[in-house]
Amino acid sequence: MKNHLSSISAVTLAVFCALPTAALALEISERNTPADSTEFTQYEKDSARAYPEYYTINPKSIKITLLKVMEEPDMSYVKLQEQPPKDLAAALVSIDTIVNIASKLWDIVQANKPVVNLESKYATAYPQGITSASQLAQWSKPKTYLYGFYAENLYGGVMIDSKHKVTFSYNGAYTGKGKYLTAVAVIPTVASVAWGYKFYMKAAVPDSTIANVGTDTDPVAAMQLKLNWQMSSALKVIDGSSVYYVQGDGYFEEIASPWQKEWKPSAELKLLGPLQDPARVF
């Protein structure tokens, strides 16, 4: 029986998932807003020069906090944009090869407002050949992790106060085999942004982070979901990221954020590579 761990050994993966304090530390980047930026009005630019403390986020105040873990009654929080093949019997399914047939990169919040039709944006981790969640059985009720995002300016005023849910359905099986994922989504619930600021949020699930961490005969799907966020004013721009690990048996862990203790991952953890790229996505 063959283990499928992509580039991660079983021992490394076990240690990696079992030690939340040994997570990768991502940096918050800060830069000046370009003087020729068209995102802000001339009045906002003049105000920023006159009152820089208002238009500057205090990096030490930024927090993303897990507020609540709950269970959704069903998958109605997303609209699954999938169609099963007309001839299911003719479908060639490889249960140990896992793929994402849905979204890989999508906007969540754009200029302080949730993106429209966001309920159709989500990721999956299915056996290759599967084209619909309805082709899998034994789905568990979706899990939801509610997070709060908070940031103050140098005066101590709250400039960003928002909430978002990381939600997924798990335990899907094909002919009684495997544990797969569907409807892996990030959904904003509250977005309160002070005047003079812009807030953006994106989600990404690179194909290189989709893996089978089980065996060839009993697969367990896994993926990494990267949440990128940006706060900007006419004076400053701040970028940051968090990375979540989701597994087909329901396991969930925040494995990287700016607030984790610094840790140098093993060379075997190649799946993290695509999520460590410091290039800005906004």
C-alpha cells in the first residue's frame, strides 16, 4: 500500500500538523502609497499630509483572531457550480490523484465591499475524474471558523473591523473510499472600514498545495488556503497573509501568519513554497 504525501514524509507531516506553535511566520509589509495613486482623492491626499497619524495603521494593533468554531447545517452557503457527466459509468476516476476543479484565486473584499456572487467562489479537492460533489457520498456537515480582523491607526482609532468565515465540507467518499473536500470558501460577514481607508482581501489555493496525505487505497485530501489582505490610505499601504491547512477528515489548522513564532520549515515541506512568495497579489 503506497503512501501519497506529495513531497512531505509521513513523520514530517505529523509533526507539522501537531505543533501549531511551530508554524511559518509570514511578514507584514508596509510601503508608502504612490504620490500619483488614483485610488484616493486630492482632498484625502492633502488630509494625509496634514494628519499623518490618522492615515497610518499601527502594525502592532493588527489582529486576526479566531472567534468561533461552528457547524453549518448544510452546504447552502455556496452555490456549487458543477455538473456531473451524463454517463457516470463511463467516467474514469483516479481516487489517489486529487484535484481542485473549482476556483484557484478569487477576490473576497474589493475596496471595502464584499464581492458580488461570492457564493459561487470556492475550492475543491476531488478524485481526478469527479466533476460534482453529488458523485461523492458521506459528506459531513460543513465546519466554519469565524475570524475577526482588527486594526487601529496611530491615534488608537479603529480603522478596520471586519469578520470572515473559513468554511468547508469534508469526508466525501467515492464508492466508500477516501475523504475529500468541497466548498472550501472564505465568506466576509462584516466589513467596517473608516473613512479614508481601503480594505481588500483575496483567497488563493495553488494547485501545488493539493495533496493526498492518505494512501493509494484510502486517500485523504488536503489543501492550503492562503488569505491575502491589504489596507491602504493616501499615505501608507500594508499587506499581509495567513495560510490555512484543510484536510479531508475535518482537520483544520492555521499554519502561517504574521503572528506565529518564527520557524524554518524542513526542506521536505515543498508544498509551502508557493505560499511563501512575497510578491504582492494586489
